[in-house]
Amino acid sequence: MGNLISRRRLLASGAVLTSLALYSYQRGLRYPALSFEHNAPSSTLSTAQLNLTLKDCIAVDDTTLRAIAPEPSVTVQLAKGSSSFKVTNIATNAILEINRGHAYKGTVDQQVDGISRQLSIQSAADQSLKLDWTVPVSEGFEFAVMGDTGGGSELAWTLKRAVELGAQFLIHLGDFNYSDGEYDAAIRLFNDAELPCYVTIGNHDFHHSGLIYDKFLKQIGPMNHAFELAGTRFINVDTAADFWPKQSGQRGKLFKSLDAATPFIGEQVVFTHRPLKDPRPHDDHEIGGIGEIDWLAKQSRQLGVSTILSGHVHHCAELDFQGLCQLTIGEGLGHEDLVMQKPVSQIMMGKVEPGKKLAHRWEHLNMPWTYHLSPTHLVKLQLDQRVKQLDWYRSMLTAFADA
């Protein structure tokens, strides 16, 4: 009898372990720190007055949406009466198109405040309408790219510099959260920016005294997502942590859905945090999961991707990797300026024109010296062996203190 019970327990334990392994295989495990892959943000929002179906935007709370692409849309089902909500992260030149339907009775008012839109809707009955924002860039546009800024003065300067260079939007390649308080500071800066920002998650952006994926998903957007503008597709791919298995979770689902869709005719660009290949000689600060690099490269080539944008290594460079052009743009802290003792840090500008390959150029970040003094810099410079002349660095700090 005892052997029978033991055998049943063994079989039950085996079934549980098999189920857990299968669940893990499908959902995906991230490491470090070990956690299951998180679900993507919901595409719906329901309140007492209205029901919203969201495309290319997320619900931050019951009254605020954040666009995660240049041309979001919202389908509104509303009850009789009035309601209002805000949509943030929309380009100032985006045009609202309202599809009221033939029987719609009511009004829609939009107030523009920088990259935010306040919508006030009045309805005479239970009705629906669709709100679409479009960006007039049929002849092409430019966008800025930068990673590894932290969430302080360096991020503020990067946003300012992107506007100066005429960017339609900024792609941020992750790592805006190096020290206490930077996460919330970065979100405020993204919300108050003069141009929309589309952010991929960095390895410093999902853990700080514990896992904080929810904060990213609720206030910035999904960790895997694709959008199109002017004939170019931008694919946001999560490489902030290693994956097991490599093709699992939301990232795997995104590649599968894109691969199964009608082939995309046009330029395609992946933007992500960690590079496929560390461009610095004798360094390997890159994606580390088993087989992930080759799998990501293969999936990208299979879709027809030509360019990979990455950060992570606090350095700027370009190289060819397995048939892909990898552009690494990670000088958001302007750290190279202090290493070289002169302004050398760069920001990248990409140019999109219908029917043409993505063009890019490097521009000086031109960050003022006083912006290089964040707590992150002070710690990093003390640890960076490349900074040989610390006396020069100390004298610079003294000069700023005396100014």
C-alpha cells in the first residue's frame, strides 16, 4: 500500500513538474532576476461613462492614455452625457480625424497642449465613434535615437537636442533608471517633452529593489511592439533580460505575428537595448541568453529587417553582423566627453523617405559640461579605468563648485 501511495505521489509530482515546464516554455522565463514574462498592457479601458478600444496606445489610468506609436486610434463607446480623457505622447502636428458614423449625435472637442490632447465628448445617446491621429509625413521625416541617459539632466538635454535637430520623435534605447528617483523623473521628462518618445526597456529599467515591470508597462508601454510610419516599420524588441526559451513570451509572439502577416513592403528597423555584438574590441557586453543572438538575427533577417538600433554599452559605433547593420547609440550620459576631455559624444539622426533605405547621420550631442555631473556620473567615473587623469576631473568639479 505504501509503495502504491509513493508511486501516485511520484506520478502526481511528475505531472505538476511537466505542466510547470510546459507553462514556462510557452510563457517564457526571464533572468536575471528570475521571473515569468509579463503580459502585454490591455487594449481596452472601461469606465462608468465609456468603453475604449485602444490601438497603438495604453491606458495609464482611467482618464489618461499614452500613445506608443505616431498614429494611435481610439474607438469610443459612450453613454448619454459628457466624458473626457487625455491622450499623451502625440506629435504636435498630428491631425485628429473623427469618424462619428451617420447617426452620431453629439460633439467632440480637442484641446492641444504640447504633445498632449484633452478630449471632451458630449453624446445625446449611447453611441460610438472612432478617433484617429495621423502625422503628415508622406514625403519622409527624421527621428533621433539615443540610449543610456539615466533620468536626470542628461535625459533632459537629449530631448532638447533632438528637438534642435528637427526630429519627428525620439527612440530611446533604454536605461533611464540608474539611481533612486530617476524612474519617476524620467517619466515626467518623457511626458513634458516637446516631441513624442518611444522607449525600449533597458536592463536597469525593470528592477530596482525588486521587479518593477508593472511601472514600465503602465506608464511607458509594452516591451514588444511594432508600428509603421511613412512606409517604414519600427519594431521594438525586448532584450533587457535573457530569455528561456529564446522564442518564448511576448517577444516570440510579436515575431510570429509579424512573420505570419502579409509580407511588409518597405524598410524595417528593430530597436532594442542590448546589441547583438559588442562593438568595442575585447568586450562582450551583449545579449547573453542561450542561442538568443543567432535567433534574433535570424528572425530579423527573415522579416526583411535591415537595421538594428541598440544601446547598452555607453558607446556609439556601427558594424555589420550576420547581414544586419547594427548601429549602437549609447552615449546618453555624455560619458565619452569626460573620458576624452572634449565634447565627442554623439546622438544619431535617422532619415525615412518612402521607397528608400534608412539613412542616418551622427551629430554631436553637445551636452554642456554642467550636465555631466549627475550622481550616476560621479560613481561611474570613479570606477572607469579609462579615465586616467582624475586630477583633471577633480579640478573640473572644483571649477564648477566655485562658479
